[in-house]
Amino acid sequence: MDSDLALVLGLALAALSIPSIISAFSDSRAPRASVLTILIAGGLIVYAIRSHPGGYALDDIPDAVVHVIARYKFW
């Protein structure tokens, strides 16, 4: 898997799991699925950082997102 794709997928999963965590806490439930999603997202982000030569800086993240979207656009 491409490191840019892994980074973007990890960031997207992490962002999408935040509402699920808030919903679980507001309903007094254990956020089991949300925690699993966060762990998968964290693993993807760590994989991307370790497999990319030199790692990622904060300035590189928007470029990675744009490159992945441009590469996999469906329209």
C-alpha cells in the first residue's frame, strides 16, 4: 500500500470515528467499535510515517491528500 494512501485513509478513519465516540459516551455505552476504528487508523498513520522516506511533516499532509484524491478520482 502506498504511504500517502495509508496516511489519508488513517486520517479519514480517525476523523469519522470522533462522532461515534461522542455518541457512545453521550448514550452511556462503551465505545468498543470506535476504539477499534481509532486503533486501525493509528496503525495506518504509523505505517505511513514509517514507510515514507523521511516521514511526514505537517506541511506534507495537504499535499498527500490532494495527490491521493487526484490519483483515485472517480468522475
